[in-house]
Amino acid sequence: MTPRERRLALLLSLLIALFVFGGGGYFAVYQPLSDSWAAAEKLEQENGERQDKLNKALKDKPRLDRTLKRSLPADQDTARQEYDAALNKLLRDARVPASAFTVKPKATDGKVAPEIAPKKPAFTRVGLEVTMTKVSYATVLDVLTKYYRLNLLQQITKFTVKKTEDLPPPPLGSSVSDRPDLTVSFVTEAIILDGAENRRSLLAVPTATAAAAGGAGYATLFSSPEIARGMTPVQWEPVLAVPSRDYSPMLVKDIFHGPPPGPGLIRSRRRQS
């Protein structure tokens, strides 16, 4: 073998060794390291996403706690009973005659709640239908104002108003809004959130009241719905009918009877009488 051939053979051996060791190093060292780096980066990204979710959950926890207090009680029978009692009290406070209203259960079939786990809905609906007969427009506004000041997770899903045409005209000098010539029917639904308090009262007992009453007093309030029904609701979240709003101007813009009679119309009616 000539020197030139020996040099070529040596160069070829070096190239073969470089290819073998280089390929083996790539597959045996670099590729596993690269995969480890990618896995570590992915794990770090997942940890960051989980930490973001945890931070968001911790930030939203106070709001969730307040929302759970606005839920109906966890027990469905208690929830239906106390929600019914609250609406009856609301109507009485609005001075609707007892003979002029009814509150009865209303099915909520066909409405599927989202699931937070298999076969575990996020909430359960409780429906009631309220009917008022021979009530005035002012009374309807009062009922709705009190309804939207009740700080519950509730909404009106159906609302109808019909005017009775066979009533005599209002007395001279009175407002047309005083005429008890409206029949109102609405369906309201409130929800029981998953994780709601298993209390006997409709609304959560205020912390200040519980502190003032002491342990025994708190236990009595927590387990006695009749006592809690007379308590002023705690406004855990802003409601639609805030106390600062004045809804009385709606009586002037009466959509059922028109605007109230002006001085000229009143004088004309007086001359006719």
C-alpha cells in the first residue's frame, strides 16, 4: 500500500468514526437532552397556566362566596318553601290584597343547566308563577321594585299584563294610575348553586347580626326560617333596583292609560259634571 493509499484509508477511517460517533452522540446524548429540554419547557408552561388559574380562582373566591350567599338554600324543599314565602311577603308589602294574588309552583322542564362534573349540574332551578288581578299600575311598579331589590339569583322569564276595559272612569282629581284594572302574570326562576349553604332560611344570616346574637342566637336564626323572613336582606352585590333610583316618574309615562289628565281636561270634566 502506497503512502497515498494509507493516507486515504486513514482519512476514510476517520470519517467513518466521526459519522458513527457523531450519529451515536446525536441519538444517545443530544436527542434525549433536547427532548428533556422540550419537556421541561412544556412543564414550566403548564405550571404557569395552572398558577394563573389558581391566582384567578383566589381572586374570584370572595365573589364566589358572595354569590353562594345569594343562592337559594341547598335543600330543594326548603328552597321552594322559603322562596314562595318571600314572594308572598313581597306582594303583601306592596299592599296587594290577599284575594288579588296567587303564587304557585311552575315547572322548569326543558331547561338544562351546564354540568361542572358528569351528571352534576352547576345549579338547579326553582320556578314560581305569580298572578295578580285588579291591581293598579302603581302597584305593579311597586311589586317589581321590591322584586329587584331582593338580592337573590333570580330572574323573570315571562311577564304579561292585560288591561280590563269594563271599569268605570276614575274619580275626578285622581290619577289614572290608581285604577285597579290590570291583570298581571309573571314566571320567576331562582337557582340553587352547587355548594350552596344548607340553611333553613332563604337568605344568609348577616355576619353582624350573627355576632350580636351570639352562638345560640345565630343557631336560632340559621335554623328558624320564620324569624329570618323579617330580616332586611344584605346586598351582597349591586341590584337593578338600587334605593337611589326613583321609579315614580314611570307613573307619568303610563303605557296603559296614557299621561295623567292636565288642568284643562280636569276643568272640562268638572263643567260636564
